[in-house]
Amino acid sequence: MCDDVAMAETNATAASLLGFLHKGPMSGWDLVATAELCIGGFWSVTRSQVYRELSNLAAAGLVEELETEARDRKPYRITEAGRAAFARWISVLPEPEVIRHPLLLMISFGEHVPASLLGEAVAAHRKAHEENLRRYREQKDAALDDPFAAATLDFGIAYEEMVLSWLDELPWQR
């Protein structure tokens, strides 16, 4: 496929897979696990998306399938065309993020939500954000030799701390 067409079809999820494949060949299963560990806190990637994107990337010549490994896992390797498509994608400035926060949406209509349900939702989110904060701090300890991973984790830590602080300040939670 023509590089211009391949580049136009390189979405953020596909590009993230190309980014991970810079480290070496990985199976779809490995890519799902790597995405969950490395970017799962701020970019959701489903198993079906990974396999769909791998198929599209292979058809575009941006990755190549290698010989099937144990457990029928098929590794993929980034091609030179894939490296070029990734380089083009990563060189484009990202759009500002759009915040989609389900709890915030619920709270915005709080006058229609029973207090017990609102309290339950806040408690569940608090627990999830405390767990995320714990996990990011653990990962940060292991990422000190990678300034880019450390910067990403610093963002995650600051975000989780901010959300927990905000939850503490909700008027009905005091």
C-alpha cells in the first residue's frame, strides 16, 4: 500500500502499537498486556482493537507477521514503512484532550441522584483512584532510567492525587 494512504490510516491506537513494536516483535497478546501496563491509565485499548489494527497494519505493509510461536501466538515486527508511518504520526501535534469523566457527568445531575447512590459512586471511584495512584507510584520506582515513562507516570500520579483531593472537597462528603 502507498505510504501516503498508510499514513492517513494510522490512527492513535495503531500508532501506539507501532510504537511498542519499536522495542521488538510482539504478539497481539503481548501488545494488549504492554498497552495496559504502559498506557492503560490514559488510553484505552481493547483486545479486539489490537487484533483489528494489527490486521490493518499488516495489510498496509507497516508490520509483518512472523512465524507462530508457542500457544499459537503470532508475533509481529514493525517494517521500515511502519517506522516511517510512526515517525510521521508522532511528528503531528496532538489535539487538546477531551475530558470524559463518568462520575463528573453523574455529579453534574446530582439533584436527580439519590444521596446513597451518589455516595456509593464516589466511594467506588475513590477506591479505583487510590489503586491507580498506588500502581503508578510502584511503576515510577521501576521507571527511573526512562525519563519519558517517568514523565508519563508523574502525570498519572498528579492526576490521581488531584482527583482524590477533589473527592475530599465535595461538599456532601465532608
